[in-house]
Amino acid sequence: MGVALLSARRSKDPGTQVGACIVNPQNKIVGAGYNGLPAGCHDDDFPWSKQGAFLETKYPYVCHAELNAILNNIGIDLRGCKIYTALFPCNECAKAIIQSGIKEVIYLSDKYQGQESAQASRRMLETAGIKCKKVSTDLTELTLSFREQDI
């Protein structure tokens, strides 16, 4: 989950930074991603607003972290892998997770659980037999140090 959260910091989205990390059955990282624009689309050329006319919001342009992690994988078959994600996946990402063969979703937040897209996601994941697990931890933050003496 730490790698997913660190990946999220790469997102230029001022409102929601989400990261995802895929690991194989041996817990080796095989993919990571964050919510952002497709390759070749520059962050400054597209809107990041949540409200307004559809084409003036971020929604038609942003690739979600889970999809990016799947697309950015190291070129292996993802069947049997797990995906760690900061936010419970939306219905579109759930489709990609299912189709890729990922067998477990570990998430930190489910803040949109009342929305229909999250309900559809959960329904598809459950029907496909994909285990979903919310992270429980006593940690409230994780700090990285760049001081050489801490290494």
C-alpha cells in the first residue's frame, strides 16, 4: 500500500490523488500507476475541475490509477496477482481488473461506496470471485526521509 500511496503523489490532480500497485503471487511489484492524463497529453493543457460542462472537467480525460497500473505492468500475465489501491475501484477499473485476471483488491478508502458506480464495481468484483479487502492499520502516516544519515 505504501508504494500505491507513493505513486499517488505523482498525480497532478489537485482534488484526488490515487495510486495503485500490482504484485504477483510472490509479492513482487509488477505494475504501478496513478490517476493522470494519457501519455502525450500535458497536464497544463487539460482541465482538472470536478464541476462544470463535461468537457471542461477532468472526467473524460483522466486515466485512473488501477487502469494505469494494469497498462504499465512489466509485460507479464496478471492472472493471480493482487492490486493495492488507495481508493476502492470504480466500475470501469473493476472491468479492467476482472479482465486482467487480478484476483484480489486491497484498498484504503471506500469514500464513494454510496455511489452507483461503486455499487456496480462491487457487484462485478463479487460476481467474478475477486476478493476485496480494506486495509486496517494503526498507522496514520508514513514519512520518507532523504537524509543520508537515515539510510
